Amino acid sequence: MRKPSRASNRLSDKDAPYEPSIRVPLLVRWDAIADQPGRLDNRLVINADVAATIAAAAGIDPPHHDGLDLRPLLTRTPSGWRD
């Protein structure tokens, strides 16, 4: 008899496109800009957004164009955010 896989989804590789493995929470604390502490937002962000946000806050051009500035999400003024 075969031993069952440790992964409940039977996908053991990290590169398997399985939804629970790609939805990772992002915690942000930015007291000077956040409008409501402890607020949850279900919008999609990617790791490139962190670099774009830091670059925009520093007043420089982002290192690449894939990321979006997260500050509109923190102030609840996102327009045209990715779905």
C-alpha cells in the first residue's frame, strides 16, 4: 500500500500553481499613512509592489515597472487596482 503524501493537495513541489500556496498574507505597518490600524484588505498584491512603494516614497523611479505603489491601498484610495 502506498503511503499518502504529506501535502493534502498531493502536490509536493513549491512551484505547483496551487491557490493556497500563492495566497500569502502581507502585513504592513506604516503609522504615518495608514488610515485604520488592523484593517484587512483582500486585494491582490505582489512582492514587486513593495519595491515600487519604497521607491515612490523615496521619490525615485521604481527599479522595474511590474510593481504598484501600495500607498493608495493603505489610505483606501485605490483606483484601477489589479484584480
